[in-house]
Amino acid sequence: MNPVAAWLDRLPGDADITQPAIALGAALLLYMLAYTVARPIAARVRAAFPALNDTVAVHVRPMIRHAIAALLLGITAAAWPQDSLAHLVIGIFLAASIALFATHLLHSLAIPRWAIAPLALLLFVMVVSGSSGGIAPVGQMLDQVGVDLGKRRISLLDILSMAATVVALLAGIRLANRLIGHSIQKAPDLDPTQKLLGQKLASIAVVITAFFIGVDVLSIDLTAFTVFSGALGLAVGFGLQKTVGNLIAGIILLMDRSIKPGDVIVVGDSFGWVNKIGVRAVSIVTRDGKEHLIPNENLMTQEVENWSYSDRNVRVRIPVGISYASDRKLAQELMLQAALESPRVLRSPRPNVWLINLGEYRLDHEIRVWISDPESGIGNVTHDVLGRVLDKFQAHGITVPYPHRVIEMRPDSTHPQ
């Protein structure tokens, strides 16, 4: 005989009252114990995984608390006599702890709220049904409610099973992507582009795997998708051609590493640094703070200037003109000094000043400087250097000419005064 059952039979009083009361007290005591133990364990988990974002960190302690409570209550339910009201009380607390654990887990994986509640309720009903004589009667009741669609019957049990499977697969996809992404980010031998490519390919593989697992769990006959797959192929060939092309172009961009996150590129009228390479488009952040989404296919077919493909150093040309009457050598020395004093201008390669043209009214020079951070902009470098040049010119009497126009008035001989 079960030792717990023998001990309960020896208790005085009505068993239908004392045993459920003892079960209720035991469940509350176990929950208090789980609440106390979960705090230090959660603190150690957060310290061991400092990279956890705020959304996940908030749910760590509740998940640990309900997991410990479910473990303790499961052991208690296994030791408690079956087919009794007291066992049902333990089962209700066990079902609640499992449902709450699933709720916090799905919340941490950013599953939509509308999908969490039905799954948590389904888990609660399943566990309570198992504690009160099995889930078969509940399953039979749900299976009786349904409609006939042609040769196939769809019951409430089928809908709940499909919904629970979809939510569970979504949670599994989110969890697998996070674990794989975290492992790839820690790989020391991969550069950022290879890590991003690995995450994209892993995400595609996880989704495909989850699809076939769902088909197997739900016992879906793939022959029913023959017509659908043909229509999908036709849609891909016509309507989704650009989408599939952008997807393949994005994978190619990540594989050949011609464009990487952080590169400074020019595509048409868009100039900025690459923020993210997505499945459909590349995000480019301009100096104005605007984010341009350029389709991946455009980067494969159009001419792209990558300022940081093989070297991050970029040369900036700054035009300056002086008058013919000014001291040319002094002016060139002053321009070189102004370039060297600018904080963003590199000392190596060294700046240069060149006389490039003998203009109509001025000597055209060009200050050529190098910078290593083009993502910080070009205009501010030009502004800083020209401001320093102007200050030095004014201090040393170097003039910057401007065009003059002479209008000659001649008397008209046909209209004598």
C-alpha cells in the first residue's frame, strides 16, 4: 500500500475534508519553497548570462519559480493516492505552475499574446484532466464538436491541436534562432559578415525543419498540397519574382562580402553607411539620419561605390582660389598647415596642396586630405579646413578674389544729343 495513503487513512476526521485540506496546505507550502529558492538561482543565472536582454531577464525568475514548483508538485502528485479529491487539488496547482511557466517562456520569446493564452489554457486543461482520471474523456468531448467539410471532418480537438502545434513550433523557432545566433556571435574565427550569413542560413534551416515537424505531428497529407504548390510556383515565377530575387541577392552579398555592415557606400543618390543587410533590402543610414531601404537586387545590378571595401581611408578634395597678386608659396604653406591642424585629417598619408589651374582671375588650388572615418561625413571636414584656411589668409594678407565685370558705356552716334 502507498505509504502516503496509509498515513492519510490513519488521520482522524472526515477524509473527504482533511485530505483535500492537507493537499492544499502542501501545495501552498511547496509553492512558497519554490518562491524562496528561485530568487538566488535567478540571480546566478543573470550573472552567468549578462547578455540577456531586458525582455528575457524579466521572465527568468518567474520561469525558475514555476519550474521548481512544477517539479515539486509533480513528485507530490506521483506519491499521492490516485482518484481522490486531494489528488485533484495537487493536480490543479501542478497544472497552474506548468501553464504559468509556459506563459512566461512564450512571453520571453516574443510570441504574440493572442497565441499564448489558448496554449496555456490547453496545458492547464490537459494536466488537470490527467489528474482527474485521464485526458481521454476530455479529448472525446472536444472531438465530438466539429463540422464536416466534404469528406473531411474538422473537430474542435483538431483546431486546438493545430493551434497548440503552431504556437509550440513558433516558440521553438524563436528559441532555436536565439540559441544559434548566440553561439554564432561567440565564434571567434568568424567576421561580422560571416556571422550574419550564418544566422540567416540557420534561420531558414530552422523554419524548414519546423515546417516538416509540424506536418508530421499534425499528420498532414502532403499530396493535398499538390495544387497549392503548383500555384505557389506560378506565383513565385510572376508575382514574387522580385522578392525571391532580393532574397537570393542578399545571400550572395553576404557570401561574397562585397558589402558588409559598417561599410560606407554610394548607390545612386543614396550615400551613407550600411546598418543592416536584411532578407529583402539593405538599410543605409545617411548623414541626415534618414534610413534608406535599398532592395538587394539593386546592389547586384547597379554600380555601387564602396568607400571602405578594401581600405577605410578616403581622400577628400577641397578647392581653394587665391589672387594673382598674393604670395603663392606662402598661401600654399598656409593651406597645408590648416589641413594638418584639422583633427580628422590623417598625418599619413600626408595632405598635399596642388596648383591645378590658372583661372581667369585666380590661381586654382586643391587641398587633398585623407580621412579614415567617412561615415562621420565629408562636409564637416571641408568646413573645418576651409575655416582654418580663411583665418590664416586674413592674418597674412592673402586675398581670395571674386569675379569683376566691367561695363563700358559708349555714346550712340545715331542719336546725337
